Amino acid sequence: PAPKPKKRFRFLRWAWRLTWLSGLGLTGAMVYSIYSLRHPEEQFEPSPDKKTLVILGTGWGAVSLLKKLDTENYNVVVVSPRNYFLFTPLLPSCTTGLIEHRSIMEPIRNILRQKKATVKFFEAEATKIDYEKRIVHISDDSEIKGDISDTEVPFDMLVIGVGAENATFGIPGVRENSCFLKEVNDAQNIRKRVMDCVETAMFKDQTEDEVKRLLHMVVVGGGPTGVEFAGELKDFFNDDLKKWIPEIQDNFHVTLVEALPNVLPMFSKQLIDYTESTFKEEEITIRTKTMVKNVTDKYIEAQVTNPDGSKSIEKIPYGLLVWATGNAVRPVIRDLMGQIPAQKDSRRGLAVNEYLVVNGAENIWAVGDCAITNYAPTAQVAGQEGAFLARLFNTMAKTDAIEKELQHLSDTQSQAKSNDERNQILDEIRERQKQLRRTKQIGPFQYSHQGSLAYIGKERAVADISWLSGNIASGGTLTYLFWRSAYLSMCFSSRNRVLVAFDWIKARLFGRDVSRE
Ligand code: FAD
Ligand code: NAI
């Protein structure tokens, strides 16, 4: 008989088999998940006597609600001017073409088609919410309009997840002259304008001062949006622009302007220092204690607080101006707040209770950036709020069904002929009551903070992460790798994950595309 292989080789052989099998399993699971995504099952129409649940928006809050909602329990209607979900954390990377914008978009139609029961979607903007009449007025604001482009959607229950708009604080010239960074078209606009500034600076006979101005990229707002964008833009210059257009090398500058004494106020002191020193290495100028007061088409006017405490006004010329000073309330929300007396003291958005019900309004809930809670307006908060509402609505539908059944049981009990029959129904009633109590036990919304992450350029990121009830504050290349893998895993779908990964590889191999389209 052949001698048995040594123990060590036997182990290797088994390890090899196991790897092979798990590889096969993983491939199978992926093929199956792609197949089922491409071939969704037939959907059914929920019965018309179910309540109508209207959801406004297709952002973090609304989509995380839709993801977990049992749509068979309601007639669900979604209204949003955007027929896709946008993975905002990677939006700054789209401004330089590191990631193509379609890689971080997920069509809402795909998401809704995966639900068991049909969901209606209207690509429209909610222009007014009439909370007393329970009607949302909607308007088609797309380029192509049919005979009807304004109409009403009645609701029994309403979830508002319309997010926020860009804050400008009424500063003159901001809307006319700057780019924002909230939506896909903002990122495309920035990408186009960076290249326009560069090519215009290279125009024949351009004066030296004008070249300097055109190549000065100013970012206003030292929150995470401004910091991430400044880092991405400097990467673009270092990795690609200066290689293809070396003439701009001496004049291309990025300046970050912040009214407060430091950038990234939500991060720890250590990470703020790390970010500031990385920016110094990258030659990104940080102008703190500098509050922009006026914007013209060629320069900004800012009030600077000098080291001795005195204030002066300074003109800063720019070619590209990106405005990232946080959130403001959308008009539709301001209008609703005006209709509800209980909202008269709210300023920054809809005040909600611990179940996310809009104070002073029945059957209206608000999630994400348009709601005011104790938490920062982030995707993390909006996502958890949406998931909480899905649980709440699924539970409410179950309790409705149990209550109906209880009513039916007590009707049959009163018609029961024998004592035995009556006792049997009574037992059933007790059992259903117990179930009802259990189902109703859904606590208030509680946010679980997973940490904050921000990319700061030069393949570095900062992270404030809650870990086993302690806090880890870290910055650097390892954190950057963690940032990349965390965001990749958080992408909405496998399709998004594959596209983003390909974009990263593509940029690494061929560089970013510097054509202006
Ligand atoms: P949104 O996601 O903004 O969605 C609002 C939805 O409502 C959109 O679909 C919009 O089209 C729709 N809508 C607008 N007006 C109307 C209307 N009148 N009627 C109907 N629908 C309407 N947070 C993090 O936690 N981590 C990050 O890394 C991070 N990175 C970010 C990067 C950038 C560049 C930006 C801008 C934000 C980032 N955020 C991040 C914040 C995060 O994106 C927001 O907090 C989050 O999007 C809020 O979710 P929301 O559902 O309230 O609103
Ligand atoms: P922000 O509100 O966090 O920061 C805006 C900054 O602009 C503030 O520091 C403010 O002092 C400054 N500012 C305001 N007016 C100014 C003026 N006139 N002149 C100069 N500076 C001025 O806004 P941001 O960065 O847009 O973020 C919005 C929300 O989205 C935040 O809650 C943030 O946490 C979240 N977000 C999170 C990210 C992450 O976790 N990586 C990335 C981007 C956004």
C-alpha cells in the first residue's frame, strides 16, 4: 500500500481544497446575486384598501427606509426630482474624474423593482405639503414636460426625506459665482470648470496676474466637504495636471477659507492638527478666521481676524470658487414649518420627537438633513433613521392586522353558541393580545455612532472611530486604506462596488482624464 502523506502535506491539501471550495461558493453566490438582480420576480399590487404611504426623496434617509420596508403592507408612493440614489461620500472624487459619477448612482427604479409589492415613483419635486388636507403638491421640473406637470398626491402617512440645500447665509454673489458640491451635476460642473480655468490660463498672451487668478482654486468652508474636495483637487494637480500641463506648475494653488479658528471642528484636536500639517505638506493654504462677506465674479471679499484681534477686509482673487458652508432648510420645509404652530421655534429644520414624528403633525415623519435631532446631519444618521422607520412601519402594519383579527375574534365570540366554543375563542384572544403587546414594543430611535472618516488628500485619511466603547483617532496611509475599503463596502450595490473599484484601478493605471466636456 502507498505510504500516507505526511501530516503537514495532508493539512496543505485540505487547505487547498477548502480555498477552492470557498472560491467556488463565493463565485456561485455572486453569479446568483447578479442573476437575481437582473431577473427580479413578478411584483403584486397591494390592495387598494391599504394606507397610502408617501415618501419624499431618494436620498440616504428615504432609500434606507425603502430598502427595509415591507411594501406589501402599504400603497407606497415615492416622489423625488432625482430618479436615483447618490452615494455622497464619494462625490468629492467625482469632481476630478477619479470616480465617474455613474459609479456612485443607483437607479431608484432598480431598487423599487426588487420590492415584493409594487411601489409608484413620480420624478417630481414636492412644492407644497398641505398637512391638514393630507396632500402633497408635486411638480415635474425636468426638461421634458407632458400636458400635466403639476398635480397632487394624497397621503395617509408621509415621510419627508428631502435633505437640505446649500447654505449661503444671504451673502451677495454666492449663488451667481460659485459652484456647490451636493449633487452629481455640481461635481460635473466643478470638473468642467477646473479644466476651463486651466485652459483659459494657457490662452495666448494671457497676463501673468490673470494666469495667477485663473489658477487660484478657492474653497470656502473648512467642514468635511471643503477639506475632502481640497485634498482631491490637489491630488489631481499632483498626479495628473502638472504632468500634462507643466506650464501651470508655479501658479496652480488651492486655498481653503474657514471662518472658525480651525478646520474639521467635529474631529479631535489631534486629527485637526494632522490634517493641517498634511495640507501644509501638500501646499494647500488654510486661511482660518477668515469669513467671506461678499463674492464677485473674480474675487471674494473676506473679513480676516488678525493675530492682535483687529479685523480687516481682504480681496482674494479666484478662478474657481467652491462653496461648502453646510446646510440650509429647503423652501418646501420652511413652508410646512410655517403651517404648524408647534414648529414656530424651529429654525434649522423640522423638529421631530423620538419616533421621528414631526412635532405638531399627525402621521408625518421626517428623516435625515431636513429633520432636527440631537445628531449631526450625516448620511450615517439619515440611514439609521430610515431603517428605524421601516421597522416602525412594518411593526405598525403587523399590529393593525392583529387588532383587526382581535376585533373579528370578539365579534365571533359574542355569536358563539356553546361555552366551549366561547372559551376556545377567549384563549385565542389572549394569545393574540400577548402577541400584540410584544409587537408594539418598539422603542424610540437611538443613533449608534460608528465614527467619522474623511479623506484629506495625498493618500491619507482621518478617522474618529468608536471602538468597543473607546475612541480611536487615527490618520495616515493605513487609515486611508481603511477609508477606501469602508466606503467600498458601504456602496449601495455590488454594481456600484465593482464600478468604483474599476475607476480606482483605471485612474491608477492611466491617470485621470483631463479633457473638458
Ligand atoms: P439627501 O441624501 O440629500 O437626499 C434628499 C433627497 O430628496 C434627494 O433625492 C433629493 O433629490 C430629494 N428632494 C429634494 N428636494 C425635494 C422635494 N422638494 N421634493 C421631493 N424630493 C426632494 N455623510 C456621512 O455620514 N459621511 C460622509 O462621508 C459624507 N460625505 C458627504 C460628502 C458630500 C460631498 C456631501 C454633500 C455630503 C456628505 N455627507 C456625508 C452628508 C450626507 O450626504 C447627508 O447627510 C445625507 O445625504 C442626508 O440624507 P438625506 O436623506 O436627508 O438627504
Ligand atoms: P459644515 O457645516 O460641516 O462646515 C461648513 C463650514 O463652513 C463651517 O466650518 C463654517 O464655519 C464655515 N463657514 C460658514 N460660513 C462661512 C463663511 N462665510 N466664510 C468662511 N467659512 C464659513 O458643512 P459641510 O462640510 O458641507 O458638511 C455638511 C454635513 O455633511 C456635516 O454634518 C458633515 O459632517 C457632513 N459631511 C460628512 C462628511 C464625512 O463624514 N466625511 C463629508 C462631507 C459632509
